[in-house]
Amino acid sequence: MSAIIEYMHQFYERGISALDIANHFNTERRKLSSLFFKQIGVSPTSYLTDLRIQQAKLLLRTSDLPIAEVAENTGYKDHFYFSRVFKKETGFSPTGYRKHMG
């Protein structure tokens, strides 16, 4: 499991998915998800989302990168989708978070 988590931390910014991870480790997505949930307590997708949002929060606090670049740097190709996920996870829009935490 530590190799899977390390892989996630190394490649989350490339927009990897649970399926990509399963393929990399030569296993089925459902099997990976089940084992991951049993050992970590969340799904691989939830773990990746949290990892991405934590990194986005750091970038929003410590840089003045445009929101689209923050999205791209954290594995989201669509900055509108990133903004929706960010707001769902934090309660703030990315711009609102930057203003509030800045």
C-alpha cells in the first residue's frame, strides 16, 4: 500500500485516476479500491482529491498563480471543474479561499 500512496503523491499532478493506478500496479480497479479502502479508510479517488485540494490550498496561500494554473498544477485539466470540487471540499471558491487565507 505504501508504494501505491507514494505513486499517488508522485503523479497526482498529472491527473491520474484510480484506474490509472490500478493499471500501473497491474490489478483491477475494484480490487485496488477495496484493498485501499480497507487499509486507508477512504477510496483511492477520495485520497487523490484530498491530496490535490491540500496542494491547491498551499498554492493559493503561497503564490499568486492564476486559478487555472493552480488547477493544472494539481491535476485538474478543467479549472471550472477544479473550482466546483474545491468549493465542495473547502466551502470556499479558490478565489474566496485565497482572499480569506491571504
